[in-house]
Amino acid sequence: MGEIATNEMTAQEAGGQASAGAMSLEELLSLPATVNVTTAGRALGIGRDKAYELIRNGSFPVRTLTLGRTVRVPTAELWKLLGVEERRGA
């Protein structure tokens, strides 16, 4: 299993001014492969309504997956946006 390294930005910093419920880096690293929009918004430091608004406008900062009436966000894409990367063989 690889070690996790981060670039200079934390999850809260990457979302701009973080909301009170913003996600810690530890929480971000423990996310499953895909997350719901509310969780993705927390990772980015934005609220649920703003996240859905960005998705509707086509300006959410990462790809989303629409599965019927459900929208999921790939965690790997959130990590990439936030500067989280996995180092192998350390």
C-alpha cells in the first residue's frame, strides 16, 4: 500500500473560504471511490446547494457521474484537484 502525500494546499484551502462543515484532510483521504454531491461539496468547502448549482451550470470543477437520478463524484478526481497524490513504493 502506498503512502499519501499532499501538495501545498489542504482540502479547505482549495475550496476557497471553507464552510464550517469543510472536510479535514484525514476525512478526504478516507473517502470511498465515489462520493455523493454533498460529500464532494464538503471536500471543496462549498455547500450542497452551491455544488448542485455548479453541476447544473456545467461548471463543477471535476467530472460527475449521473446514474439515473443519482449523481456521484469520483474521489480520485477530487484528490487530483486538491493536490493529493499517492506515492508508490515508499
